[in-house]
Amino acid sequence: MIDYILTPKIPAIRASIVSVREKSGSLLFQNAEISDDSVVDVRCRNGLIEEVGHSLDPQVQDRVIEANRCALIPGLHDHHMHLLSLAAQLSSVACGPPEVRNFDELASALESVSGVDWIRGVGYHESVAGDLDRATLDSLCPDRPVRVQHRSGRLWTLNTQALKELGLDVNGDGQMYRMDDALKDVFPPLDSLREDVSRVGDHLLSMGVTGVTDATPFNDEETRDLIRGLVGSRLRIFLMGNENLSEGPRKLLIDDYDLPPIESFEGRIADAHACGRPVAIHCVSRVELVFALSALKAVGTVPGDRIEHASVVEEDTLNIMQELDLTVVTQPNFILERGDQYVQDLRSDEHASLFRLRGLLDAGLRVGGGTDAPFGSCNPWVAMWAAVNRTTRAGRVIGTREAIDPARALELFTTRPESPGGLSRRVGAGEAADLCLLNKPWSCACKDLSTNHVRLTVVAGDVVYGLKADQLRGSASNV
């Protein structure tokens, strides 16, 4: 399992398996396990699960899929990711751990990019070569425009050539904090990512993901239409964004090194609530969480108000979160992916507060799972594995009391997109036919949480991954 989940790149879909984008009409799963003691037939029609029962008769229009008593689960929903950034990562070079660990490896990574145009680096961390600035990038790559993103996502560092091309000040340190919204207008248009977005979509479907929530703070109506246009109907897309987005939570971004006046922040929360929108507040430090909770206590909460990340939750803040009845969307995959760095950077008494799960659930909070891709692996099975095992890459265990069982880990990614951590979706009549068929019963798959067990993926009753195209032709055909 460990070797598999550490793969940092989006792999090509296996040649023997194809993504199927044609309408599949009516589907009939035979002998599908939908719970530990229930093996049934499941018929899907018109985008919904129409019927669940024993020994359902195949109808003329049915495509029959023999499940062989393997688990049929709701399709996974990633409650926090950044889809366009994930697509852009496909044409970027890794500049941080685990691929790049020191100055020489950073130099080699940048030198490996062929061509003469822009180099886009991602995933940088100070452990590689200290505080990255313009002069350092100039020493590594003076003749091409270079921009490197910190793994936190909040900082881009540009070299002199890049600053010149953008008409920006070439005398500063080249560090641009929280300027993604401005920078996106000077780089190639987002619709140029069509091929990469399609590839990302195929990869997500291959892992049983049927929907994602894009948590980018500057999402607006234009970005929403662009994302949905690029993705099409293969994935369910739910967004949060700024005040120019009419749906979903309003994303509020705060940084502990530059907190806004508390009154203005409270005003932004109140404005969102007045527009009928909950807020989703980015909190990756104790300072940010305390600030956010103070504002929410002053303004009051509405159903759906949520804390994103909740990276550090101590008992006093947990009590306030419980009092405010908040939702939390967190990323247990970071225990695996960044845990060894956390062990170095934080005091030992802080480790138990990192990316908590059991404590949040025991307090009655609604907890949803996200990956924060591309800042974390986009594989939700990695997050589930880490939620159960709480183990870093080096084999250290962090916060054993926060571990949860596999069934609860799965629920992190099977609740409704509009209500992460609420009631789990189920395989039942009237539910959306967004499904994932595994190649094993759950009692076996839960012992080795991995995408290797995903056999096929269905969105709105259409098979979008996992079957050869010729296996879907004909009526009442057995797959």
C-alpha cells in the first residue's frame, strides 16, 4: 500500500481499461454487496437508482453487470480541492519534497525542463533551500521566466526574467503573497487547460470519484461556467468562491501573519449570511482558527458554516467549535504526506492536535474529507488510509487517538457535497446513480484501502470508467 500511495504523479489510465463517455441507458448490477449482510440487485435508470431488491429480472434495455458479491458503494466526493490548479500541475515541475530535497536537486529539477518559455514549479518548502527569493531563482535559472509556488499555495516566487515579462518590479524579492487572483489574468487563459482538465477528470473517475468541491477562494460565475464547461457531465462539480459567485459557501481566506481587522472580517461573514450563503473559512494554524471562531461567535452561525483544514485543533478551540455547531472539512492525507516535516517543526505536545478526526467526531461535529489537491495527493484512498493508520512516510505514527475505522473513513468522502459530514449517501432507491463498484467485498477492501480495488465508476447512471466500450453494447448484456 505505501509504495502505491506515494506515487506523486497522475498516472496514465491502464491501457486495458478505458473511460466510457457514452450513455449507458439502464444498468442492472446483479449480486452487489451494499452492506456487510446485504447482497442485492441494483437497477439504475434516468440518472437515479430506480430499484434495489433480490433477483431483479433483466429488462430489454438493461446492461447487466455481474458484481460477484463485491462492494457497490456511493461514488466518492472530494469536499476540498482545486481542480484547475491540479490540471496546471501536469505541466509543472516538482520543486519540493519528496521529489526535491535540497538545493542541488532543485537546480536539477529546473534544468530538466526543456524549451525556452515559462517554467512553473510547485510544492516548494523551506527545507529544500531556505526562504526562496528572486536572487536564488536567478542563480538557478537566469534566462527563462520562472515562477515557483510554495506548497502551502499562498506564495509565488518569481525570478527577474518572469517579473520583466509581467511588467512588475524587478528590484524586490520576487515574492508574491496571495496574488493568484491577479496573476491568473497575465498567464495563459484557463480554457487552454482543456486537455489537462480532461486527463485529471479521467484520473479522478478511475479512483471512484464522482464529484468534487472546488475550494478556490476567487471562484466566481465566470470560473464556475468555465470549470463546468471543461469537465462536462462526467463529474459532479460543487463550488465555493467569492462574493461574485451566487452559490455555495463564500470562501474566506485568512493568514496568521496578516490578519484583517476583526470588524471587517465579521462584516464579510454577516454579508455572506445576508445573501443566504454560509462561509468556509481557511484555518491552518491555531491563530487563524481562534480568529475565525471569535468572529463567528460575534456574528452568529448559519447551517453550513464550515472550517476548512482545521489543521491544528486543541481542546479549547474544539469546545468552541462544538458550541457553534460547525462543519469541518479536513485532509488526513497530510499526516502521511507532510507528517515527517510536522514532527521536525512542531513541539511533541502539538502532534496530537494535528488533523484530528476522532476527537471532532466524538464532539458531534460534522466532518467531511478533502485532499486539497494539488497541494496534497488527489487520491481520496490515500486520505482514508491515513485516517485509519495515522502514519507518516517514514513510518512515524501521529495522534493515534485520532484514528478512525475504515467504514468511518469512507464516510468522509460519501456525504452530500452541500453537507459534508452530514448523512452519508447510500445505495438506495431514489438516490443519484453515482456509484463505485469495487473488485472485492468491503470486508476485504477495508483492510487495504487502495484505488486498486476500483472496478468501475458510474455517474448519473452512465458508466464513465472501468469497462471496455464493446462490453456496453447490446441490451441485457452480461459484463
